[in-house]
Amino acid sequence: MRDSLAGSAFLAGRHAGSPRAVIVLNRVENLSSDVISTAEQWMLVARVRSALPIREMARQRHIVFQITPERYELLREAGFEGPLENPMPPTHVMAATIRSARRSGRVEADVTDRRAEYYHLEYRITEVRSRIVVWSDGFDLKRQAAGRVID
């Protein structure tokens, strides 16, 4: 994600002396087949935002990532221990969408020996004033189980 965002037209030419960009993470939409609690959805976004490569890139490009203050307590309850900033007026908003697909291996009498979950996370950054999407990209994750998995 860092490489995609760093190479985007949105960040081209930005540096530590650029005017501060405040990106507020304001929405996570779960379109996956899994029930993912609101806290877990926001935890996923918070962990990406607080990952060292993203924080370092943000520092170098004078960007601040924020989560809406309403979500702070939810994240703390879910066990998030990363830094949460004091809110600033946003220049951009970031949204995330989670999608999934389930696959299984050999099936005999309604029992499968392999199961895989494929997740696609899409992130979008929109400029507040113009409402133009300035960056969007998707990332895939896979979770796999083997053995006697009863569906």
C-alpha cells in the first residue's frame, strides 16, 4: 500500500515542506461474506494507517492520517494501542471496502479437507473540496485452513 500511495499522482511532488494534508479515515464498508464486527473493521484500517512504512511516508510527505474521534473509544476497546492524534480539519477523506470469496477443496459427504478465504481490501482517498478521488487501489489477502473442515 505504501508503494502504491507513494507512487500516486496525489503524492507526486509532496515533501516535508508541503502544506499539511489531513486524511481522515471515515468509513469502512464490509461487503465480505464474513461477519466482521465494526471494531474489527476499524482495527484493520487503524493497523494499516499506523504501520511503520506508512507513518514514515506520511512524515516525509507532511501527511497526517486520522480516524474520526467517534471511533477512538471503539478502537481502544478492541485493543488498539497505536497513537491517536488530536483531530484537525480534514483536507481528504479515506474509505475502505472489504470484499471476500470463499473456496474449498475436495468435498465428500458435505465435508471438505481444504478451505480458503480470499479478501480484497480497496482504499480510496477523496479530496474534500473537489470531491475528486485522488487515489484508489486494492490489495488481496488469503487465509487458508487444511484438515477436516466441516462446512
